[in-house]
Amino acid sequence: MSAAEEVVAEAPAVEAVPKRAMTLGLGTSLVVLAALVLAPLFVKNFIVFQLTQLLYLGLAVLALNILTGGSGQFSLGQSAFYAIGAYTSAILMEYAGMNYALTLPIAALICFAFGFLFGQPALRLSGVYLALATFALATAMPQLLKLGFFEHWTGGVQGLVVTKPDAPFGLPIGQDKWLYYFTLVITIGIYVASVNLLRSRSGRAFMAIRDNEIAASAMGINVALYKTLAFGVSAAITGVAGGLGAIAVQFVAPDSFTIVLAIQLFLGMVVGGVGWLPGSIVGSAFIIFVPNIAESISKGLSGAVFGVLLFIVIFLVPHGARQVAIVAQQMLGKLKN
Amino acid sequence: MELFTNQVLAGIATGAIYACMALAVVMIYQAIDHLNFAQGEMAMFSTFISWQLMQWGIPYWWAFLLTLVISFAGGIIIERLLFKPLAKAPILTNVAGFIALYGIINSFAGLIWDFTIKQYPTPFGSSPFLGSQLISTHQAGMIGVTVLLLIALYLFFQFTRIGLAMRAAAALPESARLVGINTSWMIALGWGMASAIGAIAGILIAPVVFLEPNMMLGVLLYGFAAAVLGGLTSPLGAVVGGFLVGIFENLAGTYIPGVGNELKLPIALALIITVLVFKPAGLLGRPIVKRV
């Protein structure tokens, strides 16, 4: 067409976050941790299951948060990596008779490989293009899982049933509670590792790329490597979340991993606050409980309630739960004085 | 050979719809530099409106025109209410906004008209076109309407003051503002037109895919693929891309073993990614140069 070239001074996808605000303080962390440890002792099994769900979906939101809040790339295709993780765990448990705990690192490795490979073409994309490519990935995933070619392993449309693990060493707690604590330990481990990752040299490289890619590369950061690495790490954590999800739900089927899941994770991140890791759990709570409440008001309304709430969030508190937390902190500070 | 011609013609017919969808996507992309993920849902909602109008006894073409007007107004209202305040926000916030809009429209369509599949009438009939077995009258009608739309848009952008102003506002907003163009309203106008073009796509494809709230997801994805293939900065490219994607989809479904119907969507994915990797600007788009 025209010989004119479009010159764009690219705006960052994400507003920069002050580093201090990335985690909770020590005191708050301990209170949250205590609440998470004690909670299942007082509630019914169904709520324990929902808490487990809160943790592993929180993990998936955290993974997206590392990708977006950390390196400034975003993905509407996390459901694809989640599905790969879930299927890896399910297949290894059901066909290879492997211990459920051992399937998680394998799911992480496989997802890391997929994420890293997907990161390669994604390198050339930014902003809307990346959103588009990952959106397409998420839409295609259920179709790929239904293929006759894989049916022997994936169970096709019917999916696979996964056996629920018992507590080991004859510990006197029920399956649900055991699974909750198992998930909690993994979640905390990954959370601490993620915080450290973002504070490390690599994490600073991620953030430099997020804030200004060209300046980062001028400083000698290998942009291509760190961008694909961010994709890989994010996919690996999503894969673990998927594996945990498969074990907790005891079932995997192509239709559980549609674009809806990817969108939920994305919304969870926005609601929790981009780049604020503790927000992942808040976001996860939002995507688990809001649809339930909305459905109880009217059937089929959850999409609308979701959307309206999301607009409220991006208009009133564009930094999500992090902003609320900061405001709350300031108000507490005023009360003390 | 007859199978081949048949598939190419059917590809051109569905390609016409993808071209409309891609055109709508490009209209908004040109105006605000964002992809509208809710474009398909907006088109679906418009189609439902036209269906409702026909249920109330309004004849097809009147319902068609009325729907275009309503969609145009609806697009402008959405822009004014929701996306104008977000103009300066980061990309991420905008993407979240589009997804929220997607959820709201989809949910409301389900609430008002429920999720059962509805028949949608065609004004062209479905008999073979001019006695040939290759293409049905509805497919010919789809191509015809799209071509008319393209000519109208070309004339609008090339020969009217307001079309010129819209192009100026999209190309160089700052300079356009300096010469007295109200760029903010040009963006709203772009939204309105995109919404109306989407409505045309929805109304034309509805007899083929049937009317239900999720009918546009696949079409939107192909529309995206078409827009990317042709170049997001080029309306002409979007149209060319639309036809190419339509033909490609049909031929791949017919000739590549194991593809069939279920793999058609992953093909759109593969196409999007391949084009983005080798030619990020698309076939007819302008290359983008970054400046620090």
C-alpha cells in the first residue's frame, strides 16, 4: 500500500508498580497464613473443596500475574496451559499409575516446554497482537483435545476420571482436608518462589522489559530470552495449577478448558491487581464466588454481573485489590495517629 | 474439479462474512488502536434485534435497515459511555473492558432470547443460483451485499468530507485536531459504523449458523484471522484477508486429510500465528516502527 511507515511510541501494556507494593508485609502474611491453615478445621467438606479451588485457581492467576505484571506480556490463552497440565496429571495417574504428587513436576516441565515454545512466535508480538494469538490458542484448545488422534489417551469428549488420593501414612484426616493442605503447601511454596523470582536479577530484567523494551535491550538485557522465559515459567505454574485442579475435581474433559476459563483467569488478575502477587487469591475468590452469587439472583446472569463488576473495577479501582489494600492501610495508619 | 470450484465458491461466500467482520474489527482498530473482542457479540445482539423486529411483523428489509440504525446508535452509545473514559488507560485495562462487554452482551442475549437455536430467514431463498449447482442464492446474496457494502464504504471514505475527516483522525489524531476535526466524535462514528457493519455480517451469516447467543465466536475468530492476514491497518487488506481465509478454510477442510469440520478453528489459529510471525504487518498493512 502506502510507503509511509507508521511510527508508534509504544505505550506500556501495564502501568508500572512500585516495587515495595508487590507483596504483603510480614505481619499481614502471617495472619493470612494462619487463616488459611486453620480455616478447614471449622467448615464443611464442600467448603473445604471450594477453598482448595480458591488455592489452585489462585495459583493460575499468580502465574498470569508473573507474565503480565512481571514482563508486561499478556495472555488470554492460559486455559490452554492449564489444560495441558491437567491432562498430563490425569494421564500419568490413570495410565501410568503414578503417584499424584509426582505428576505435578512433570506437568510443570511439559507446560514449561509448551510455554517456552509458544513464547517464541509470541516474541514478535506485542499488545493486541499477543492478546489475539493467545485468544486463538485458548479457543482452539478444546477442539484439539477432542481430536480422534489423541482419543486413546485423552478419552475424547468424555474425558478422564481421576481417582481421589487418600492421606498418606494413615494420617487421620479426610481426603478433602488432606488435598487442601497438600494444595496449600504447594501454593505457598510457589508463591514464595515467585516473590523471590521477581526480586531476583531475572525478575528485574522482566520488569525492565515491561517498562520499556527498547531501553531494556539497550542496557544489555537479552529481551528474547527473558520474554520466552517469562512465558515458560508462567505456563509451568499454570500447569501445576491445572494438575492440582484435575486431582481436586477428579475429572478432566475438553469443555472444562474453554476460553471462559482463560477469561476468568485474566479477570482474576485484573481484579486482584496486576503485578501484586497476593491479589491473585483475591482475584481467584472473585472468579469462584461471584458467578455463584450471580446465579442465585438469576440463572444465566453471571456473565452480565461479571462484566458489570469488571467495569466498576476498571473505572473505580483500576489497580484492583492492591489499591483497596493500600487505601485500607492508609486509613489504619490514620486511626493509629 | 467440480468439488474444487464448489468449495472455492462456498469459501468466497463465507469469506464475504469474514470480510465484513474483519472490516468492523479494522474500523475500531484504526480509530482507537485496540481489537474489539466484543465485536462478534455486538453483531450477534444486532442480529437478535432484527429477528425480534421480524417477529413483530416488520418485513425483512425494513427490519434490516432499522437494525442498522439501532446498531449504529448502539455502537456510539457504547463508545461514549464505556470506552471514551478508557482512552488513556493501558492496553490491559482496555482488553478487560472489551471482555467485560463481551460477557454482558452474551449474558443479556441469553436472558432475553434464551439459548435455544432459532431459524433465521433469508430473503434470497436457498435454491441453486441461476440454475447452477455450484452456489445457492443465499450465498450469492451474501457476496452481493458484501460487495455493495464495500463500494459504499469506498465512496464514503474517498469522496465525502466526513469520510476524509475520519481517515485523518485515524492516521494523525494530533494534526487532525489542529485543522479543526473533532477527533473524539470521529472515533464514536467509527464505532457506530463498525457496529452496523458487524450487524450486516451477523444478519447474513445467521441463516447458515442459526441464531443463538454463541453463534459469532467462530466467525469473530475468522474475522480476526482475516484482519491480521490483510493487515490491521488496511481496510482493503481486511476484505482481501476475509475472502482468502474463507477459501483457505474450505479447501483445508476438504483436501487436507484429518482436518474436517472440527479442526477448522485451529486452522484459523495457525493462520493468525503464521502470519504474525512472518509478516507482522499483514499482507497490505503498513509496517510499524517503534520509537523510544
